Amino acid sequence: MKAPSVRPVRCAIYTRVSTEHGLDQEFNSLDAQYDAASAYIKSQAHAGWTLIRSRYDDGGYSGGSTDRPDLQRLLEDIRARENDTRAQVLGPVIFSVTV
């Protein structure tokens, strides 16, 4: 019997921290968020998840507004289908976007 095919899902990681404190460190909060999200995506390889190369990091931006450079870049990439038709965005919040 043939196993069901897995539809590939290219995943993007968006990270954010509202303060610039500590961002100059070799390993900071954005890196920790990225590593955790990356590990989660890798754990979902059986479901076809793969991590794209682009990073989307907004250090020093409040979560109270969507006016954040890399968040806007991510959304533009999704609209342009750089991340296929669905992007899994992992960071402070996990959500998916379908275009």
C-alpha cells in the first residue's frame, strides 16, 4: 500500500522583542526564539514542513502595532508567494496565513 503523499509547507519564522536591551549580545532573545521555532519546524518534517532561509526579526519594536519592518516584509513575501500559499509563522505567537 502506498503511503499518502505529504504536501510540502515552507515555513517562515518571525521573531520580535520590544526592547533593544541585549540585542548586541552574541546570543539574544531573537536567537532563542528562532532556535525554538526552528526546532519545532524540524520536528514537523514528517508533515512536510521545511524552513526557508530568510529570517524575519524585529528587535526593539512594540507588539502593540503591526508597523514593524520585518513583519511587513514577511507579509509582503507571503503575498508575493515567496513562502508558497501558506506560511507557518512561529515566534511569540504561532499562527498561519493563507493567501
